[in-house]
Amino acid sequence: DIVLTQSPALAVSLGQRATISCRASQSVSISRYNLMHWYQQKPGQQPKLLIYRASNLASGIPARFSGSGSGTDFTLTINPVQADDIATYYCQQSRESPDTFGAGTKLELK
Amino acid sequence: QVKLLQSGAALVKPGDSVKMSCKASGYTFTDYIIHWVKQSHGKSLEWIGYINPYSGGTNYNEKFKSKATLTVDKSSSTAYMEFSRLTSEDSAIYYCARAGLTPFGYWGQGVMVTVSS
């Protein structure tokens, strides 16, 4: 299975930039498609899709969220961070079955 | 709008089975694959498998192949997951999610399953 590694937590100040990384144990890219996706989850809620195929903003998601990366290294950026963004963020790959998720990065206020 | 409404929480005994549902609305049920995902308390997400409501075809994570059975009822636009031979390790929240042009773009609210004697 492809293992996705995320830092457990990241502390940021409101209005600053947050950069959350995800590293895959092998490439999750096929041709020009980067099969890495990002989700936000708040306590007591289901996950919400933010970014699909590395850099595509999901419907209804604010433009302060963006994604980048290819191969094995991917980044989710939130700029500027707002109070409503305090949550846990998960990366997920769909390059190879089984789909796998990272352990999540908890975004905290500094 | 697209909605996935899951059944209520379940308290079950070790060794028993549980069957949970995921009722879809707001779109053509047979047009999109339904996935199931497990989230143990305070932990990350694990993909269990998916079912194609049109064909009934399934694909399971090897880890859950002997544990989970996915089915659908097209007449009621409902997907089901049965989890068998439950142990304390199966206590978790289980989500259904719809995939399409985007991965897991829509999620149900989750079903909390507690396995306890």
C-alpha cells in the first residue's frame, strides 16, 4: 500500500500562510494526472473535499486554499488562514488500490 | 442537492454483525460509485471498498475483504454495508462517500458503531 506521511500538527497565526505537506512512499502521478487529494475535517463532522488531483479547487471552496505538487511531494496552502480553517487536514491518494489517507495534520492557532 | 443520509448509531455485541445504510438523493443513484470509509476514534481514515450501483460490481481493500459486504438497492437509491464478526477494533465511525469526476466529493454524516458486551 502507498503510505502517505504528514506532520502531526502545524501552529499558525490568523492572517498568515499555512503550508501542509504530504509525502507519498511512491509516485502517485500518472502522466499529467497527480492523483493526490486534500480534505478538511472539523470535530464531529464528516471530511470535506478541498482540492482534487493536486491542484484543482473543489466546488464552493474559497480561493485561499490551493494545492501543488507532483510525484511524491504535495502541498496544501491556506493563505490567509482564517479562524474557520482550524481543523485537521488529510491527504489521500487514488493512484493505486487501496486508496490510502495520511494520518492528518491538525492546524492550530499560535 | 446531493445528499447521502446514513442510518443511526449502532451498539452491537462482539461476534455480531451490523448492517448500515446510505440513502442517496439529489442525483441519479446509478451514475456514481459509492465508497465506504472507516474512521477509528481520533484516528485517520481507512478506505474499505466501493460498489458500482449500476452493475453491482465491488472492489474491497484486502484488509476488509472478509469483514465487509457492500450491496445496493437501486429501487430505493440506497447503499448498504454489512460488517461481520465484530470486535472492539471495529468500533469506529463509518462513512459512505460518492465519487465521480472528483474523488469523495460528497460524504454521509457517518454512522458510529460501538462494539461492546
